[in-house]
Amino acid sequence: MHHMDESSSVPQDTSVYLEDDAMDLVTKGYLTQEKWLELGSGDLATAKEKIRQYINEQLNDSVRLALTKQPTDQVLHSDIIAAAAGGLWGAASAWLKSTPILNPPPQVATRNVIDPAGPSEPRSSTFLWNTAKEAALKSMETSRKIRTVDFLQLSHYCGDELSCDHIVIAINGFMTHGHTPTVNWEAIGRKKNVSGYVVLWEAGNAAEWDAFCNETSVHLETGQDDTIASHFTVGNPWNKAQNKAHQVGIVLAELLISTPVFSRSRKVTLVGHSLGSTVIHSCLQHLNTHNRTSNNTPLHLHQAVNI
């Protein structure tokens, strides 16, 4: 590899992205001009590998920054549904505990004793209402809490990111957390000039279902009505993953808005299946909001594909 000064170049097949990516890394503080010139005086393969490492480091930092921009005060349609479902569950549970048919009161030995507190129906109605309200609030609180994304990673799995002009970001669906990316997206690797990434997120897996089932019996035996309600309505793995999918889309949008090096000057396509489609929908909504703000530089995707 020939020595590079600021005006030198590398072979044509990599010069467009290798050098420009290096300059972007310099601008973002992940590489110095001196280090880049040092890499340029050595082997091309070594230089490319080091630039890939810096790009990955910058990407991981960008993901961490995007995670900090998650909204925490939003009330979504899913929160309203969770509150309604939790309230109904709490009311039903309270009714089962208070109805004389299923839970008869103890026999009273004394006849014709008038209860100074009056009939029990008003107290029973109050009990039902309070229990339903507590369960609804608990379910809404849980719904908003579990929406927070604690883990997200973009993993490169195919294509030469330094020579490809097209980035495809794949998002897996429900019950795929921990799966090998190529299980669903191997075909992307067969395309020319495409670099494939997969979004690793908390999409649920078999272990979470086992934990949910084990916790269910404990909650039924010892839990309060509001805890049981929130466990079933929003704490099950499907609802948790569905709730997080919305937030993952926002984080992904914030990541792309930050213009990380890996996607610089490249076409970006999102492709997803199952809850991955929900992630894409949320991402597009957030990008649309960003693009409508006059002071922001608009960001447009090449394609978005739901399967």
C-alpha cells in the first residue's frame, strides 16, 4: 500500500468509503489524522480492519447515546389498553373474593341482629371500584416501565461495509432474542454491494416464557390483585416485546438521525418481520416527526420492507 498524504488515494474499489469513513472518524474524534496517515503507510488489509474496528466502536457509542433519548413521559394507546385490561381483571378478582355465592360469609348464631353499618352492597361496590382502580394504575405503570429498552445492538453479519453502497438493517420479530442473524436473513448476504446488519433487541425467547409461567403460580398464591393483573395484562412476554418494539423503533430512528459512520452517504433499507414490522413503523413515525421540524436536516431511507 502506498504512503498516503491528504491528497493520496487507495485502490478504486475501496477509496470512496474507506478514506471518507476515515475522515468522518477523524471529525467525530475516533481517529487522528496522524493515525490515519500511519495506517496509510502500511498494508491495505490492516488499514481496513482498523477502520472497521473504529466504525464499530463509534456505532456502539451512537447506540448508547440513542438509548438515552428514549421518551419516558409518553402515554400510548397500549397503556390505555393495559389500564382497561388491568382494571377489568382487578374488578373480576375482587368480585370473586366478595360475592356471597363463591365466598359465603360465616354463619351468624344470633337471629335478627341488625348491622349498624347497613347493607354490605355499598362497601362491596367501593371495594370493587378501588381494586379495579389500583389494578388499572398498576398495569399502566408496568406498561410504561417495561417499555424502556435496556439492550439494543446492531450486529454486522454480511458484506464489506467499506465497499458497499447499500446498508440493509434487519429487525427480527417475537421470540428471536439470541437467535443467529443468518437464520432469517441469509439471503441478504447473497446480494451485491450490500452490507447487512441485524438489530438485536429484547424480542423475547423461550426462557422468558418459562419464567413467566413459573411466576404465574407464585402470583396467584401470594400476589395482590393489582400485581396479578399487571402480571397477566402487560407482564407476559408477548406484551413486553410488543411494548418494547415501539421504543426500539424510536431508538433506531435516533441512531440514524445521529448519522453514524457505518451508514454515512449510503442507502439505508429497513426490513423486518413480525414485531420487527412494528419497530419499523415506529421508526418511520419518529423520522417523520424529525423531518417536519424546520431546523432539522431531513433523513430519508432508501426502502422500508415489512414481511
